[in-house]
Amino acid sequence: MRGVSPLVSAAILLAASIAIGYVIYNYASASAAAVAQKPQLLITASADYVGSTAYIELSIKNAGGAAANITRVTIDGTDVSSQLGLPRQLPPGQEIRKVITIDNLPPGQHIVIVTLSDGSQYKASFVS
């Protein structure tokens, strides 16, 4: 009975393992690099009311690896861009924190939409 010697089979298995590991490493590196070179916005908001006026504490943080060119921010369809001084570039690691006022915003769940210059949008919701 003839077959492959244990030494040759071990060498073939080792070479195959190294080749597969190299392919997986290249794929993971390319995926991580692609994610790191895009903006990633983290949006938080909370609201307090005085009469019919809502005071919304809004935070927009860029946790990505590229600057975000923010052109518009809306809360339930109300454009609050001027209160944030937009359009504005938000570098990686930087944050915009601002208290925004909106008259006659009813209590409940609200949607914040941040629009970038490339047309992409980031959405978040909060309950007041």
C-alpha cells in the first residue's frame, strides 16, 4: 500500500493553512480600511419642555475615519440647520453639541435626520 508520507502531508496542510490565512487577512484588512475611511455619525438627543417650546440637546459625533460635511439636520421634518451653523465640516473624533429650540413640538417619539454633502443620511430617534 502506497500513499503520501506523513511529512509530505504535513507540509501540504501547512501550506494550505498559510494560504487560507493570507486570503482571510487580506479580506479583513481591506474591509477595515474601507470602513475607517468613511464618516460614521453617532447622534443622540433629548428634550425638555417649557410651555410649548421644546429645548432639544443634540449631539452629533463623527466616530469614523473621514470628515463629514454636514449640510442639513431635521427633527421631525423641521429644518434646524441654521441653529447648528450648517453647512459645516465635522472632522473625525469631533462633536457638535447644541441646544436647539422648536416651538409646538408635541411630546413623543421624534426622528433626527442628518444629511451629508454626498447625499447620505444618518437617522436617529429619541423620545421626549
